[in-house]
Amino acid sequence: MGLEITDLQSGYGNIEVLHKISLAVDDGDYVAVVGANGAGKTTLLKSISGTVRAKGGSIVFNGNDLLARPAHKVPQLLIAHVPEGRQIFPELSVYDNLMAGAWLVKDKDQRAQTLGEVYDLFPRLKERSGQMAGTLSGGEQQMVAVGRALMLRPKLIMLDEPSQGLAPKLVTEMYQQLAEVHGLGTSVLLVEQNTTAALKYAKRAYVMEQGRITMSGSSEELRGSEEIRKAYLGI
Ligand code: ATP
């Protein structure tokens, strides 16, 4: 069980961006998809959450056919998406941004409990709960985006370049916080141009080039690969 993608074809209008991609994120897995600018990583996550309609192949999550679902019904399966560029609500408070992630959670006690867990993970957000989110630093805004996704209590959290625009120290912090989330049983699928960070924290990874998966393996294997070291790690 988990996420299973088979021969996925997807793109925009008549332009195919993903050419028969297959990958899996097992229950409890931590998977990274790495690749250069324009490889199709964002398109992959959008195809899973349904905001880009796939043209062929299949995406199944815990036995549910995602391609048969409109985008707004994907979160019901407890899949959360932290989009590229965060896309938080800049004029709402931190608290209201977080609560927006819990729109599907009807149980008030559960919402309060999850909020407490998010504040434990990101104490900074608790301190700044009343602050307008658009006035936070980049790192804090990324915490809001991740925290908002966690308010769903997702089984699978998908992140689009969580390290983008963050100073190296904050990249490390963000990945340590994600490791905690993963440690509590959430499956993680992330896409990254920052191959070094991705291969440091994920258990397994896929390399995507021009809409195709060209390599996959454990992060350790990929870190040791001559090709990866030259092309992506600059070693
Ligand atoms: P980046 O890291 O720069 O975001 P990426 O690997 O996530 O890159 P995508 O954003 O998925 O790549 O883009 C893959 C290809 O799809 C690119 O050639 C891009 O120009 C194209 N593309 C993305 N969005 C659209 C769109 N809305 N309409 C048409 N083409 C698009």
C-alpha cells in the first residue's frame, strides 16, 4: 500500500511533460525526486494532487484511483501538498493559515491537538501565531506552509522544494523537522533541486531528467554513484 504511479503521462495542453513515469512511495517511506530545473518535478506533484490532469497511466493511493478524483477530493485521502513557493495566505495570521489546513477536520478536539503538535514542532509559529503571515521571514513562511499541511494529519505529505530560498542553516533545520514528521509515521514525497539535502535525508530517491526517471535507488547508493556525484553533487 501507499502511493503507486505507473506509466504516468502528464503535461499542459498538447505538451507532454512527464513521459510514462513510474514510481512508488510505500507506507512510511521517505522518497525524494531530484532533477534539474524544468525536469517535471512540480508537474509530478501537481498530477498527484490533481491540479494538473494526467493524460495516461495510473496513480493509486491506498487502493484509491487518484485520476478518477477531482483535485478537491484528494485531501480526503489524507494527502497534503506543500506547493512550490509556499503559497500561504499573506494577509491572514499564522493561526488562521494553520487552521486553513484543517478545513476537512471536523473534530474540534483533534484540530486543537494537532495545532499543539504543530506548535511543538515549530515553536516559532506559536510565538507568532497572531502575526500576519506575509510579514514572516522566508524560513518562518516555509514553517507555516509545512504546518498547514500537517493540520490535515496527512498519511502522505508532498513537498515541492522545501529548501528553496532558505539559508543553509534553515535548510538543515527544515529537514530535521521533516525527519521528525516522518518519524511519527507520515510518508514523505519531496521534489528537490537541492540534491545534497534530498539525498541526505530521504531513504530512497529517483532522478528525473526531461520528464523521465533515469535512475533510482537508496539515497546511499545514489550518493555513491559517479554519475550523480558529477552531475548533481558537484563533486
Ligand atoms: P523547477 O524546479 O524549475 O520548478 P520542475 O522540475 O519542477 O522545475 P516543472 O515545473 O514541472 O519542472 O516544469 C516542467 C516543464 O513543464 C517545463 O518545461 C515547463 O516550462 C513546463 N510547464 C510548467 N508549467 C506549465 C504550464 N502551466 N503551462 C505550460 N507548460 C508548463
